[in-house]
Amino acid sequence: MTMLSTHPFDTDYDELLATLSNGSVNRNFDPYLDIDWDSPELQIDPNDPRWVLHPEVDPLGATEWYQALPLDEQISIGRWRIANSIKVGASFESILIRGMMQYAMKLPNGSPEFRYCMHEMTEECNHIQMFQELVNRIGVDVKGPRPYFRALAPLIGVAGGYFHTILFIGILAGEEPIDHYQKAIIRAGDRVPPAVLRCMQIHIAEEARHISFAHEFLKNHIGAMDPVSKTLMGLAFPIAMRWLAGEIAAPDWAEAKAHGVDREAFKQAFWKAPHSQEVLAGFFKDVRPLVEEIGLLNPITRRVWSLLGIAGPNSRYRGEPERKATAAV
């Protein structure tokens, strides 16, 4: 059987896309088959002390104000914070789907990117269902992203389909902080309720494919650009990373205030305190090697990464736990 192949990239990229597509077929999750929502061990207890925010993982949990609160208030704020983070994740996935669908439907017949994009969007739909089911069961009426970002979300998704390289930079800018945060929670052990832990395990397993695709997509598409376009991408990369990291990791202040968060503690957590600045920079320790490999680092772009507070040590391998180092972008 002859298959069409109508894109300018090499066979290694085609083979990677085939591997990722086969992985989506042979190893995938369904939120209503692979999670026993009604099992006793996954029931949500609003007073579970595991809602308390881990100080090494969550920048709000690291503030002196939060740690000085009575246990019941730490639990209440932690429950809201975790539920809102999950809602933000679902909202981001919806933007990804909008943009990726716009992009995929423009691809020519035979494009291996088309097949993988469709697999990824199917998985992201499952993630949205999984996240929303979890939010419903947690029982906190969270809004997710900031109001202006919710209003812009449909436009961002559609625009991304026409500016597809920027779209995939944005996808990576959203996926990396979520992946980093969830891995840190899992490494902390049984310090979150089991239902939350199970959803994060599923999300991380499938997100590994999505992040691999975004990395390889950007390597191939940016690598084929002319010098001027590459320069623009070098500037767009850190700006998108910093903007979306803030949108995803920092909750809306009005909602935080409604749930009893102290104003100064909020400022320290997002992103004035030294620890919170380390958390922010750590979101992108797996992205910085990619940027260097693509050739997007020069004295100007290095300065932009630094000014935006997202420079720092590169990871030696994907998913490396936090470590002390001096190397920087």
C-alpha cells in the first residue's frame, strides 16, 4: 500500500510521529474506564489533611503566612488551590484543541502530523473530562484562569491555527509547568488525596507523548526557518513561556482573596519570594536545552530569558528532580 508523504521534514521525524501515534493506539486511558470514581479509596474527603499544600511544591504553601494558619484553614485553601489548578489545566487543554484542530485541518493528505494531532486531541478531550469530573467531586466552585484569559481563550485557540509555530511554543509553555508541578506532587508521595494522585498519574503518562511531539515539532519547523524568522521565534519563546506560566500557575487574585488568601502572601508566592522565583524558573529546565539545540540563544535572547525570571540551570535529562546548579541560560 502506498502512503502519501507531503511535508519537507526527514524520515526520523516521520518515524517519531509513527511511534507516538502507535503509542496512543496501544497505550491510552479513558477517564471512566481507568478510574473507579466510586471506589472507597478514591472518595473525596473535604477534611483530608492531604489537601495541605506542600511547601516544596506549591509556592503559596511555602509562605510563612500559609504555614502559620490553623490546620483547617490550610486544608480549605489547599483544596481550593488544587481544584483551581486542575480547572486551569482543563481550560488550557481546550485552547490546545482549538488551535491544533485549526492547524491539522490545513495539513495535506498523507501528513503524519495530521494523524498524531488527532490522537493528541482525543487524549486531551479525555483529560478535560477527567479534570472536570475531579473538580466536580472536590466540590469547590472554582473558575480556573483569570477572567480576561477565559474571555480570550476561543480567540487564542483559533489564532494559533494560523500561526502554528507560535501555537506550539504556547502549547509547550502550558504543558511544561503543568507537567513539572504534577511530577513534583507525585514525588512528594502520598501527600495529596488518592483521586488527585490517580488523575495526575494518568495525565503525566500521556502528556509525555504530547511534550515529545511539541519538542520535535519545534525542532523541525523552526529549524527550517530563515534567519529573520528564527530571530523572531527566539524572542517569542521566552515571552510565551513567562506569560503562560503566570496564567497557569498563579490563580486570579480576586478568587484567591475570596478564599481567604492574604495579599502579601499572594505577592510573595507569585513571584516575589526567592523560593517562588526558583519554582518559576524550574518550570522550564527541560525547555531551555531545546531552545539551545534549535539555535535560538544569543546575547539578546539570553538577556530576555534572564529579565523575565525564567533563566536557570538546564536539566541533564527530561524530568530530572530539582538540583542545585550554577549554569544558566
